[in-house]
Amino acid sequence: MSTVEQPQPTQVASGCPVAHDFDPFDGTPAAFFEQARQERPVFWHDAINAYVLTRYEDCKQLLGDRTGKVSANAALMGHLNVPPMPEAMQILQESGFEFGTSIVDEDGEEHKLHRGATQPPFSPARVKPLTDFIRRQVTERLDAVINEGRVDMVDAMIYEVPATVILHMMGVPDDQLGMVKGFRGPWAIFIWGNPDEQVQLDTARMMGGFGQWARSIVQDRKANRGEDIISETITNLENKGELESSRMFLDSYTLNVVMAGHETTTNSAAGGLLELLRNPEQYRALVEDPSLIPNATEEILRYCTGVPTWRQRVLEDMEFQGVTIPANSVVYAAINSANRDETVFGDDAETFDVRRDTAKKHITFGFGAHTCMGNHLAKLEINIMLEELTKRLPHLELVPDQEHIYSPNTSQRGPENVEVSWDPARNPVSADSA
Ligand code: HEM
């Protein structure tokens, strides 16, 4: 496994405030960020050994840099908050899987090559024909619970739909869903959290197994090309004469696309449903006027930012809001803060509003060369989930006084459980009536 050395500035840049008053692993401290945008738009946080940008324009500048001063190579293994303990590293090495650089960490020509080879199946024209498949996944799961009257909707539907869709696109049978699901929590804590020794050991064991699984898919597709995104990537690289040089990339991509392709969407959709039901008049607005759903999806992505922060590395000294961030520092774009920047979204930026006409300006999918490849797919999935929920369960309510579980990490955020209830006798679709 390759790890990147973790250079840290020896001291925090002069004049840069240090934040101690929030826990970066605990989600969206909206009030903290509101104040930070005004009073300390750039700050340092010890727990993540990094600078944090809170304003919309600064986050866009960092993520969309075209000057060559910013490297994407700061995520995944390049900048873990807790460097893996030797026993965890040993388990990973013994698994025989080499964790190459992920596409989202690549720069320049290497990134261009790999993006060109992987992106075609995620274009709007290629994603749209998945509509019927996605709707069937949603429908089957709602059919199974429609007369129950009370479920955890993440468990019943929201988790499995995006996971089943990405496995389908990869040509992987959906009986492997359970294995993917088991990897979910530990993976996010290992990479973006503050994992204790047990989590490190457990995750290292899982990562080894998961890596072998990804590699076996690549090997299989090299020998037997099919109509799936891994075969297509292999063929595209082969046509460029880059198949051999992309061996590690292909293994890593296969591993990463499974997680990037579902957990993010699940988190956003779960957060969105929670917000809609916390504001029942907003849910009702979608029931009464389904044409609002595409904009509601944008507002969900803005407000319930499934990837609340994304990190980069500055290669040269860079100035943001009067703070000179030294070369080689890791810098986080607080996307969740940028998405509520009042200079872009107005004085009511903290309000969840499915009719907001600026919702689309969110930068939840990042910005620039690395803009999320799966953004059309994610939106289509959330749209369809909302269409079916509001049609078949217009009388959905949030079960009161529930506690929501969130994975403690900086960059993957969504409630793991959203308990909902309804009266099956009032199901409006006649086939659904109890
Ligand atoms: C709501 C759901 C999603 C969110 C919030 C999200 C967010 C992000 C973010 C923040 C980035 C980094 C952008 C940057 O560096 O500027 C990213 C990159 C990426 N996402 Fe997503 N994503 C989502 C869904 C998906 C889906 C469904 C896929 C499908 C495969 C996907 C695949 C990728 C890939 C491959 C990259 C790397 C692109 C590159 O480096 O060129 N994502 N995503």
C-alpha cells in the first residue's frame, strides 16, 4: 500500500485563527460556520491538522484551481487524521492489495486520462435510461413495507437503492450488497474520522478483503468484457494504449466507485427526507406539486450536504482572506458552510426551502476538474425516491423523539436512520391500501 508522507506546517500561519470550539467529526455546526464566515473565514483546526475555508468563493477557488497551485492529492491515504498503526498497515500489506491513488486524488495529465476513460457512462444521456431500473428498485422496496405503517426508511429503501444501482452499473450481482454494506461505516471513519485502534484493525481487515474483491472484478472483466462501467473503462484505457500502466488505478477505481457511487447519495437522500419531514409543509408542497421535486433535490443537496468538506493540498503559499497558507498544507473546503453563504444564498440561507431559486448554485459536488462524475445519477436517484414517496406515502410523518446516528467523520454525513410512520388505511394508491 502506498502512503504519502504527511507534511505539516511546523506552525500555524501567522494571523490565522485557531478553532477549538467545534468538533470537525460531528457534522454541520451551522451556527459556528455562520459566525466563522463573518469573523474568521479561514482558520486552523488541530484535530485535522489543516486549514479550513468557510466562504463560498474561497471554497470554489480552492476546488476549481487552474493555476497549478493546488493538488488534489490530499484525500484518502494521503492525509489520514490518524496515521494507521503498524499492525493495521501490516494487515493491509499482507492482504496483497496495493491501494493506488484514487481518481479524486490525481492531478494533471494522469487525472485527464483516467477521467476520460471513466466518465462516459455517467453523462446525462447515458444515465437517463436507468430511470426504469431505479424506479423498480424504489417500488419493490416500498411494496415490501407499504402496509407496515412504521419503518426506518433508510433501512427499508434509501440505503439499498443507490447501492443496488451502482452494483448493477458495474455488472455485479446484487447478492453482494451485504458485503458492501458492511464496509460502509468503518471505511468513512478510517479515511475521514478519528479511528481508534479497534476500528483501524477491523477496517484494515475489511479493506484487504474488499480490495481482493475489486481486483477479482477487474481480472474478470479484462478476460470477459460486458456491458458494464468497469469493462468500458478497461476498453477505453486499452484503446489509449494505457491498460498496463493503469493496473493499480483500475483496482482502486473499482473499489472507490462502489463507495463514491452510493454512500454519498444515501446520505443526501436520508438527510433530505429528514429535513422534509421536520418541515411538513415542505413535504406537503411536493405532494401537491410534484414539479417542485427537481428543485427540492437541489435544495436537499445544498442544505443536507452529504460531503460536507473536501480537502486539497496547496503546493505553493496561497492567500485566502489575508491569511497566507504555507505551501504543502492541507486545506479543507467547508462545502456545508459555502452552501449557506449568505452572500450567495441570501439572508435566509439557513432556511430549508424547496422553492429556493438559487438552490442549484450549491457546490456539493465540488467544482472544477474533479466535479463529481456521478452528479446526474445522484440527482436522478433522489428525484425518483421523492416522486415515489410523495405519491404513495403523502401522509408520511417523522416518528417523534428519535435519535439520529451519524458516522463521526469530516466528509461523509447523513442520518443512518430516519424512522417514519403513516396510517396504511389512508394509503392513496388503491393497490397499496391495507
Ligand atoms: C449526492 C451524492 C454525491 C455527492 C454529494 C458527491 C460528492 C462528490 C465530491 C465533493 C467530489 C469531489 C469533487 C472535487 O474534488 O471538486 C466527488 C467526486 C467524485 N464522485 Fe461524487 N458525489 C455523489 C455521488 C456520486 C455518485 C452517484 C457517483 C457514481 C459513481 C460518484 C462518483 C464520483 C467520482 C468518480 C468522483 C471523482 C471525480 C474526479 O476526481 O474526477 N459520486 N463527488
